[in-house]
Amino acid sequence: MAALTKWLFAPVPKGRIAAFRTLVYAFVALDVTFFSGWIRSHADLPQNLYQPLVIGDLLHLPAPNRVIVDATFFALIPLSLLAATGRAHRLLGWAVFILYLEWMIIAMSYGKIDHDRFGLLVALAVLPTAGRARHGETEPTEAGGFALRMTQVGVICTYFLAAVAKLRDSGLAWFTGATLTRSFIRRGTVLAHWLLNIPGFTVVSQFGIMGFELLSPLVFFVRPRVRYAMVFGFYLFHLFTFSLITISFIPHQVAMASFLPLEKVTPVVWVRRLLRRPSASPSPEVA
């Protein structure tokens, strides 16, 4: 138990929390306005098509209408941008989490459920507990370490449980089935159509995907240098996926930044130092 507690609360620099907080909340504003802006159209759907997720049913949330959808949309943008500054981290953090959870319930209660936002939702749920943090701070924080660890667990669960779902629904037939072939034909890019001409490519890829997802928890048991290499491999996987079938998984990749030493990238500190730099005094005129 002591070892588990030590692992869960492994301290990280406060600067890492500040950077991750800014990244996550800035992305929420971008996501609502760009990546998931299509969710606003659910306000115009017939209410009998609304099939709430379990959490929506338990909370007795009403079916989305124009007032609910627009209120959630227009509240999320300014609140997430304010939360990205790190000020009032508890109040703003909980507000953004609740609103974004409602945004996801509105999105996923019509038959299609995406799993690329699970890690992001976990991040939004734990960031309010991470405590105060400023960009560039090196002081360690256990509360911040716990927030990042929980986000990391959410990210890896996305991979591992996806493999479990494949095995549960399709069994071993998923390895040799036509899942990727159908995806390539239905929504594949030029590169994907070209790869279809390579005998056995999709089957080998399916073995690789399943192995990658089942072994993803190993990222927690390797040395930091190997861990960073694995995370880099995760990003390459999503880049390759996008190049083949244009599925981006951007929310998941934002959450995956919880594995990275973000405190080393400090644009806010650079700007702060630039603004504080005294202007050069003018040279005296020669009489």
C-alpha cells in the first residue's frame, strides 16, 4: 500500500502542472469552437432520439434543447480561457469540468460514443485538486503529481480497455478480420488505398494494434527515457492513423501530454521576462 501511495503521489514540479493546466483548458476552448462545434446541432434534433448515457440518466438530465446547448457552449469558452491562466483554479476548474461533462453527454447520447475524450475528462476532473502552480516553478507538488498520474491512468485505460472491448465483442477473430480493410475502403486516404494493395498488411497491422494496446500499461514500469520513447511512439501511432483514416484523437493526445516534462517549455516565462526587461537607456546626445 505504501508503494502504491508513493507511486500515485509521486511529486512533480509545479511548473509542469501550470503548463499542463494551460494546455488542457486552452484546448477545451478550441475544442468547443472547432473540433466539437458540431455538437450544437443536437439542439435541433427531435427529443425522442435522445438516449442519455448512464450518467445522464442517473442525474436525470433533461434532453438537450437550444437553451441548454447554447448556455453550455457560451459558458465553456470564457470559463476555460480564464481557467487556463491558473487563477481561481478550484472554482473555474470545477465549473469547466461540469460544463464539459454536460457537453460530452449532449454529444454522446445519440447512439455514437467516442472514447478519445476519456483521458481529457479525467484531466478536467483532477486538475482542480492540483493546487496553485505558476509557470517555471520548480517546487515539487504531490497533489499535482496525483493529478497527472490519474490523467496518465486514464490515457492508458483508453488503450487497454479498447483492446478488451475488441476481444469481448469479436474474440480472436478481430486479429484476422476485415476491420481495417473496411475502414480503409470507407474513409481511407490515398495512402490507405495504396497500402491495401500490400498482401496481409491490414492483418499484420491488426496484430500490431492489439499488441500495442494490451502492452501499453508497460509505460508505467520502465525508466523515464524509455517511457518518453514509448509516449513518442504513441504520438506516432496517432499521426499514422490520421494519415490513413483521418481520425485524429486530438483530445486524447492533449491528455497524453501528462507524461511529458512540460515545465521545460515555458513560453509564459519567456514573455514575462521580456516584459520585465528594462528598456535600454538612450545614449546621450553629442553636443
